[in-house]
Amino acid sequence: MSEWTRKDLLGLEELSTEEIELILSTAASFKEISTRAVKKVPTLRGKTIVLFFFEPSTRTRSSFEIAAKRLSADTLNITTSSSAIQKGETLKDTFKNIEAMQVDCIILRHSSSGIGHTLSKCVTPSIINAGDGCHEHPTQGLLDMFTIKEKKGSLNNVKVSIIGDITHSRVARSNIWGLKKLGAQVTVCGPRTLLPRDIDKLGVKVTTSLPEALKSADVINVLRIQRERQEAGLFPSLREYAIRFGVTREKLERFARKDVLVMHPGPLNRGIEITPDVADGSYSLILDQVTNGIAVRMAVLYLTLQANADGEEE
Amino acid sequence: MALKVKSNLMDEQMIRRTLMRISHEILERNKGTQNMGIVGIRCRGAYLAKRVAQMIKEIDGGKKVPVGVLDITLYRDDLTMIAACPVVHSTKIDFDVNDKKLVLVDDVLFTGRTIRCALDELIDMGRPECIQLAVLVDRGHRELPIRADYVGKNVPTTRDESVEVRLTEVDGKDEVILLTQEDA
């Protein structure tokens, strides 16, 4: 088994296949803890974790906080509106100050792609990327892979179709990099205006036809239409998007395999990219994803904080 | 530093007889298997626990005792002091520990720190009626006030020696050996 030596988790692009497998197998062990009467182990007792969320979040933020608390770490929440960023302090200065308070880990969500890479060079606490702009959302990618692996036994040769706004999706990028490393076959599907140029260079099949993306898939991962990033008018209307790319029970029954599984990173735009009968139906793994997110994030916190502590000893 | 074999402490037959004696003692002390649960500590304690449960079942007329497995990695007090990040395996106890007489099983009792972790983890899961400890080898050098209720073999050792329990399930054969430092 490979060893974990990274103090940060910034993306899945730079991880090796073995490192991803180590996170997934560690997460499998952590899953049991959340089923106990006392849902807590003392592993990260005395560690302080700061959650820095500069974009709105319910799932990711609460999932990270619950993961940290189940490992007995202390957590602190900072949001843009309540921080001195409002007074013009730079992010680097804010981080330097947090570091001076002997914090062990910073979990960061921010609209700038690659911000974690820059800040990780300035400070010693572990930095976990909880979504940076249109770049990566590594723990979402990992929990998606964990959920598929749990249902299918392995990711090797599993066919995954990612449907929606690929250009603006950090979830799509983390999924593509991670899934490819574990041997899955990935197809991306969306309107031409929402597919990045050269996306095929990542080794994925590209299509603008939803029936084609549904046809051979074992798993479909439906992305949210990010209305906050849709000012430019990249498709004519939400209604048209729903008609052409919305995943409905009728389309699944007509084009997809009988045992197809449907995932969605949340939050749902019901009736736009996915209909309620699919989201709440028997195909859906959406709430399994949320449950697994805790175990995956516990594994990530355990591995990175342990590696960071080892580094200090040397 | 390299280790060399100093002596063989137990062979396959002796391990079997010892476990059989421990199984009898467990039954005698608890007057049967009522409300009993057996919990082995990963990795070798888990296999020993399964063997003890099987023997108890054979001795006590086919009554099955529930067996669980404990991974104590997350409860270790030296997590940040060991160089590499230890691999976490899962704990699997499928029965309710509340009001159970639990028999904790491990291969070697040394400093007592592993047992401290196991006790903390078990108590986090509920309130057992009691916890008893069974070990195949007690090699001394306790750092905590912990003792075993059932001991396979007491082995006097020096601190720099090492006792290794090998089991068919993991190592291909059953034996207990004493290792000592190679002279420089």
C-alpha cells in the first residue's frame, strides 16, 4: 500500500492512482464510525480546522464540519461577509494571520481557480480545496468515485456520462481526472457552448446528444446548471435546456440501461437538469453521495493532517 | 537494526491447546456463554477471537457467541509520532455491546497501550456489563495499570526483544517466536 505524504489536497489532477485508491479505502473504513451510537473517534483531538467559504454552500461546508467533528477536531467558520476581507485585507494576509493562531488545517472554497495552490506555498497549515472557481472540487470527485465503487465494486471499465455545463464545472474536472486514473470510461455531454474546447484531450468522449450519452452509460452524473455563472447567455433559455438536456424518467426508460445509476452533486434545480421522478426515484444515488461525503472527507482530513504532523517532526 | 530468532516459544499444537484451555477458562469463569461477546483486535487478535469463539461453540454444545473485530488505529496515542500514516481498517461489531460480557482478545500483551485504545473504543460504543482480556502471550513491561484475565503463556523478555505471533490465516503457519537484536 502506498503512503500518503501530501499535507494538502488541492486537486485530483496531481494525485497518483495509488493515492486515490488509498483515500477511497481509508474512507471505506471511516464509514462505519457514522453508524455508531457515539459517532466520534478521538483521532484529531487538539487539532483546529478553519472552514473558509467565500461562496455559498450547505452540503460541502456541513459535510466537512461534521467530518472534522466526528474525528474530534475543533472547527471554526469564516464567511466573506463576516471577515476582514470586507475591509480590504488580502487573502494572503488573512491566511498568514490564521496561521499565526496555530491552526492545523484550512478548508477553502473560493471563486478563483488555483487559489489553493498559491496559498499553500505561503502557509504551513494543510489546505483542502473545497471548490476553486471552475477548476477542481476534489472531495466531490472522490465521493462520486466512492459511491460508484460501492455500487459497482470497481471503477475499472465502468462507463460514466457527465451531463451539463462542463465548462464551468469543477465537479466535472475532478471527476474526469479521478475516474480516468481508476480506469473508468468517461463521456461528457452538453450544449456545444458549455463544452470546453479541447476537452477531448483529457481522454473523454464528447457528445452533444443526450440519447447517445445515456445509451451506453452505467452511471450518469448530472451537473447543476449554475445560474450564477450563466450571465453570458450560453444557451437560449432554461426551458430549452430542460427539453434538450434535462434528464427525465421517460428519456431514461427510452435510451438508458435498465440498471443505470443517477448521481447529482447538488443542489438540484428540479425540473431543469433533472426531474423529481428521477432525483427521488430508484435510479438515484443522490443521498448516498451525501452520506459517503462524510466518510471521504474524514479520510482526507485524517491523511493530510497526519502527513502535516509528520513533516513537522522531521 | 536487524532481529534474529532467539527461540521458538510455541508451535501449532501448543497454540491450539493453549487456546482450548483459555476457551474452557472463559466458560468456567462466566458460567456459560450467556450475554457473551468476543472481540478481537486487528489483525491477529481478530483471528484468535474467531478461533476461541469456534472452540467455545464446540465445548458448549453448539451455542454461537457473536464475534467482532476492533481496529484501534484511530484511538492510538502515538499517531503523530509514528513516521508513516498508519492504514485505517474498519471496526466491525455487529452486535449491541450494551450489557454484554465482552472478552477482548489480542495476540501479545506488552505495554498495555493497545488495550487502553481498545477499552476506550469499546466504551464509546456502549456500556458493556464487563470487559475481560484474553491474550496468547504476556511479555511484561506494562506502562499502564492493565492486566489480562486469561493468559496463554507468560514470557519473560527484555525491552529490546520482540515477540512475534504468526498465524496460518495471515502468515501461512502457526507459531510464536522470540526475536532479539542482532549483535553489531
